[in-house]
Amino acid sequence: MKKEKDDTVVQKNRSSRRAQRKKEDKIVSRIALIIGLTLLVVGGVFAFSTYRYITTSLKPLDPDDSEIALVSIPTGSSNKTIGEILEDSEIIKSGMVFNYYTKFNNLSGFQAGKYQFSPDMTLDEIGERLQNGGLAADQADARITVREGLDVDQIGDIVEEETSISKEEFLTTLQDELFFEKLMERYPTLLTDTSKARGVNYRLEGYLFPATYDYYEGMTPETLISEMVTKTNEVLSNYYDQIEESDLNIHETLTLASLVEKEGTTEEDRKKIAQVFFNRLDIDMPLQSDISILYALGEHKELVLYEDLEVDSPYNLYKNTGFGPGPFDNPSEQAVQAVLDPIPNDNYYFVADLDTGDVYYAENLDDHNELVEKYVNNRN
């Protein structure tokens, strides 16, 4: 009797488990069906969206917009980089699609230079123009010469004088963080250090390479500044490994170079002055450069007065130790070389004869003061 009762209980348990499994199987099936349908819908939407994105990207950005924009393609640009530049310049919808389109259609041989493009152009038209080459130098509407040691304020004056870009537009663009971020994506090695700098007046001070640039009517401040930064990257790329092996980063290298640029005129003096600055840094002594005071004051004059040394600014390297927030002007390649290859010496002071440009060095303050009295205070 007991055995029959036990068998009945076992059968009931088995039936209960089978029913529970069927119920769970139904739930799992429903969930799987819902998930499958959801993935199918999402996949379909994604596929459709991707298809529409690609098809629209293959067409002109705006068939009704024939307004010409000047676009600069730097030397060594890949098809991917060119696509990004065209997208940033609002000539095409997608740089990525442009890159793949040129690969699938074997479009190559694109040339660096200045180009006139408009949003109503097809990808084939753009590709053909890139293969044929850009505007000739003699077609430039103006030539902008950035001399060694000029700061962005002075460069802004030249830009306004020689082009239709106002100084205000030029300086405002230099302070545009979104524009800076685009440049940093293109040149991360060059610009990462300055992106972390605090208290700078302009993040790109020191990064606008001294050279002569062609200006074409319609060129935007972004295009002009990008060319200057591109040139800096081209020059400094020869020194990235050397900077990496030194105790300096790129921002510090350009900061010291900007001081060396204005403190010395000959290659030898620049290398000696660079070592003087290193000697001061080693003992946590202020760099005491008049160039820093003039930058802090926002003035360009021959003599710095004692009262000027009190200017309240992080750029005042008489009051503050270290490098300061960043470069004080835009240095030459020679000034960069001087910082990376200084001439060893034990001096902590130097003074220049303003009449001859000769630089005199001293190991201590007393000797330095005698030189100042002789070559500066007693000028006729």
C-alpha cells in the first residue's frame, strides 16, 4: 500500500516537472522570438540607415550650393586625411565614404596644394581635380610672411594688412576650442602637450611656423592657421625622437625656443643662452627673461623697466619659476635646435649689447651687474 502511494507521488512530481519545463520552454521561445524580431528590426533599420548614409554621401553635399571654398591639402596627406579635410570644410558629407570610394575606384595620385571646391561637386569631379593639382603659386592673391619670433598678435596684424581676414577673426579662431580639437586629431604628437597646458593666452602660440604662406581670396582663418600648424609639424617631425629622448616635452621645447629666439641672434649665442636657461632650471632659479615680461605686458619695446618686472601674470618669469604657461612667440627651427643641442657652460647670467648685438655671459650676479653697467646703462 505504501509502495503504491510512493509511486503515485513520484508520478505527480514527474508530471509537475514536465509541466514546468513546458511552461519554461514556452517562455524561452517567446523571449527568443521577441529578441529575434527585435534584432531583425534593429538590423533592418541599421542596414537601411547605413544604405541611405552611403548613398547620400556619394552624391554632392548640396547640389544647389556652388559657392567656392578654398581648401588646402598638406603634403603627404593620405586619401583618408583628404576626406577628413573635405568633410571639415563642408565640401562632402563623409570623409570615410570618400576614402572607400577612392579605393574602390582606384583614384590615386592626389596632389598637395590649394584647391577651390564647392558643395555641388561630385566625388568624381573632386577626385579629378585632386589628380590634376591645385592652384599655382602665382595665382595667389597675397603672400603672408611670418618672421621668426613674431607672436600671434603681431601675426594677426600682418594677416589683416595682407588679406581680407581681420585680426579679430584670426585671434578668435586661435581661441576656438572646437577648431583646436580638430587640429589635435590631425596632429596628436605635436599638440597633445599644449592641450594640457594651463593658463595659456593662445594654445597655438609657438605653433605657427615662421614661413611665407600663399593667400587666396576666400581662404578662411581656419585654413590659414592649419597651414601654419602643418608646417610646424613638418619641421618638428624631424626632432620628435630627439625631444622624446630629452627631459623636455614638445611644449616645453617650443617655450624655451621662443625665449632663445629673441634673446640671441647667432646660432652660437642661442645655444649658449639655452644652456644658461637649463642651468637656472636645474637650481629652480627664475629664467628672468625680458621676453617674458614684454609678453605679459602685451607690449613690444626695447627696454624693460624695473616697474615692469612686477606685472601680475603667469608669463612673468622674473616672479615665477619654471617655463611659464607656454611659448612667448613663434620660434625658428634654429632656435629649436639650440634648445635640443645647447653649448655647455657654467653661466647663470647674460646680457646683450643693444648697439652691437654681442652677448656677454657671467657665472655670478656681481659680474653680471658689471656687464649690465658697461653695455646697457652706459649706452650713449
